[in-house]
Amino acid sequence: MSATEFAELLRELKERSGLSYGTLSKRLHMSTSTLHRYCNGDAVPTDYAPVERLARLCKASPRELVELHRRWVLADAVRGRKPEPRGTAGTGAAATGPGTPDAHGTPTAGAEGAEAGGAGGAEGAGAEVAEAGETGGAAGAEGGGGRRVRRSLVLAGAGAAAAVGSVVLALALTLPGGGSGDGDDGRAAGSGTSVQGRGAQGTPSSPASASASVSVKPSASAPAAGPASPSASAAASSAAPGTDAGDGDSVPLTVSTRPYAWIDPCSQHYLIERGPEGVKPPPVEQDAPAWVARHRAVSAGEQFVQITVQGTGEKTVVVESLTVRTVAKAAPLAWNDYAMGYPGVGCGGGMPTRAFSVALDAARPSLVPEAGHRDFPFTVSESDPEVYYVTADASAYDVRWYLELAWSSGSRHGTVTVDDEGKPFRTSGNNGRPDYEFPLGGFAWNRVGAATATP
């Protein structure tokens, strides 16, 4: 019933928005058939992030967002229950009431149930072993001997579960950032120099990447690498002794980013911890970085990042992948939301060639190519650069994140950190925040929907 109620609210939001399934599925980066199944109650999303994005696109109120999340939790919990198969020994045992003798005349009293229940802390392992013990006891042992076998199996299951728990705890204590592997500490421990209009050094990468930033082919006859190059476009790495100097030890590509690029002004919003009287009029796209720095603004709802990659020589370099790394997640910022587009002025723009999107609210965010676009790998050289466009979406969290670019060239390979001039990108949800717009030819910010102020 919970899945039905969840689907009913989804359909209500969708119908009220006036948007078609095709339009919504394109914005949500999912297939139309999948969205149909969610709204019809045939399936429940395994993650809440797409549900949150759908509600935001349909202009759900804060009360509706809370109710939608409640229904999703209930529907997800119901989906996780697996009914016991019929005809199994466990079913037969469950049908036998307390104190009722079984086929051999042995009472299946609450004492045996208490033994199985006592191992409940073993996360279900003990219970399953207990059922197996009951089956074996009914088939080949009677009286106290069967119960001793069952008790031994229950204790063995509990011990195994405890051992697994201790291993998990040890791993959690050894991983940086509380075991997530994506924390700020893990990134700062040894990551390569971040990229903003220059190449990154080939120092060992963070624990998030298992490989070093630059790996070169060993050669017994080659001398140790020389001093680092002073070039600003691609700094030399600290190569290990015995590396092949003929291959060179610098990163063979440069990477530059534009963290505050826009698809169009209408889609761009920023959160600012100031009232409208302290905020300057919206800038043009070229002036956005200075405007953002002046107001300490944070991208709201989504952030559009442009990444340009170019080789530094004639050799072709393969850009293997772009991986999203989450530094921190927190509650969305409770700041004012300022739109960059002028009300009543049309906006529009084509989708760039290398376009990707990422849902930052997901447990494991990853880049997804836009419909009809190629996925990695790509090749670059000095005469053939590539430009990638990443649209990062956040609605339920304030997310700090960066990207790791993996490259290879011949026998060499490495990673480059892509961020905002040494700082992680930052994108925050803006649901329910006070929103302001600046009328064309106006002189002050107005609340969205309010009458335009006159001097």
C-alpha cells in the first residue's frame, strides 16, 4: 500500500507540473519507461535523489517534499521484505505452535525459539543457521542431542558475524575521513596539484585513486630524472630513479576549468548570505567569477563546469575517465536564492558536444553522458584539444566535490585533480529558499512573483 501512495503523489506532482514524461525523463537523465514505472507504482527508486529532483522540477512545496520522502521511505522498506518460500523446513517450523510436538513427538517449545532469538545480534546469520539446525535435528537426531547441535550451530553463526563486524570496524578506523575515502583529509594527504589553467604535477595521488599521478616505463640504463621544469603549462613530476628519461616525466596534457560557466542565464542561480539590498545586479557570464567571489556566492541547484584538455606534444594522450570525488555533504544552505536571468526575457542554448551530468545527491555520484553523447575515453593532442561540459545537480545537500581525470600515453598513465583553483567545487540545493530576480531595466532585486518596484 505504501508503494501505491508513493506513486499517487508522484503522479499528482507530475500532472500538476504540466510537463510530459519525455520532458521530465530528459531532465532527470533516465528513460521514459523507468519514469512511467515509478509513477504507476510498478517500481520504487532505490535512491531518493531522482525522486527529489523530480519533485523539484514539478515545483513541489516544502510540505510536499517532506511527505514525498516519508512515502518513499515506507515504500522502500516494504520492497525490502522477502516472503519466506512455501514448503521449506522453516515454514513448517513456523506453523508449529509453541509447545506443539513435531513429527517425532519432540516439543518445538519456546526454548528453541529463544536460542535462535538470542543470536539475533548476529544480523540474521544465527537465525538462518538455527533454521538449518532445526531441520537437521528433525531428520537425524531426537531429544537433547538435536538441541545441542542446534545450539552449537547458533553460537558458531554468532561468532562468525562478530568476526565480520570487527573487520568492518577496523577498516572504518583506518580509512581517512571516517571511512568514506572521499574526505578532505584523504584528498590533502597526497593528491596531485589541482588544475585551473595549468598542468598538474605528477605527485602521488590521493587514496581515492590507487595509481600514482604519473607512471612511467622502467629502464635499467636510464639515469634518474632531472630537475622539474619551470613551465607553467605542465610541471614535471618527481619521477622515481631508473625511469625512462626519453619518455619524459611531465604530465603530457594541460587542463583548465571554468567553474562558473552558464548554459543560459535562466538556468543559473546562486545562493548568497545577504539580503537583496547588499547584492549587485546580475553579471554577464564573463564577469560571473568576480561577481561570485565578491558576494561569496554558491551555485544553487546546479553548477555548469567547462573543462578544456589539451596535449602538450605531438603524441596522442588518451583521456580515460572523469571520476567524481565527494569531499563533504551537509544540509542545504539557508541563504537567499538569486536568479541570473531577467524575468520575461527568453533564454535558450544548444547542448554542447561533450556533455555530461552528475547527481551529487546520490550515494556514489558518477558522470553520465547526456542522451546521444559519447562516453569516455577520448583522445587529445596539442593540435586537437577537447572541451567537456559537466552539469552537477544538487537538491538535498550542500556538496563539496572535485573531479579526477585519468590519462594514459603509451606506457605512461596518471591522474590530474580538477577543481576550483585548489578548492573543491561547491553546489547546494535551493528548495524552499527565498528567491529573487532582477527585472530588465530595474534598479533593485524583487521577490519572484512580486510586483516590480519603481523608484
